[in-house]
Amino acid sequence: MKIQVIGLPGSGKTTYIKEYLDKKLINNTIHYDTTNFFGENFEQNFRNKVKYSKENVIAESACGVYIPNSEVIRLDIPADIRRRQYENREGENLDIQYESLLETRMIPAKYTVTNKKALFEVLDKLLVRNN
């Protein structure tokens, strides 16, 4: 199962995914974050890592990457909360124009969730269905 969790910076993607994997102790599920891929071909390298993985994958990025047969979940946290979380993490405000650009580039999501509980429910549904 290939799952993508997308959402604007500060939405909690990394925190929630790590918490989910720690709590659920799901075997054969790995987490890839686009921020750990570098260079000119980072997007292609990310796509290939996810696409050709033999394990279940939860892939995280702001906008998503076209990966055939992946399930896409958009984490859509209210802007005031997301911006506050970003500022707490980065020590500066998120550039509104950059945020807007990211939003226009998001791939379509099959699921949209607005909180951690809803994200966990969708992940449970997808991962249990696959095991």
C-alpha cells in the first residue's frame, strides 16, 4: 500500500505520522519525507523510492507527487493553527505567497482530514485493508 499524506507546512504531517507509526507498531510500513531527498532529481528519487518499495509506505510532502495507485490524504488544518505551529517550529512566519503557491500545486486527494484523529482513522482503514 502506498499512501501519501500531503498538507501545507505546519499542518502536523511529520508529527502525526511518527506518532501513528509509534502507537500502532505497524509492521512493514515505512515513512518517507520529501524533505529528506535532495538534488535536481529529488522528486523523481522520492517517487521511485515510494513506488518500488516492497513495504507499505506513508509518503509525506507538501503538494504530493504523482505516484500511480497511491492513496492521497490531505491534512487540511485551519490556517491559524497551522501558521502558529509553523512559527513555533521555524521561529518565523510562513511566507503567505509561498503557502499559496504550494496550495495551487497540490495533487488531488481522495481523503481530506482536518485533525489527527481523522487522519489516524483513514490510515487505519487503508493499512488494515491492505494487511
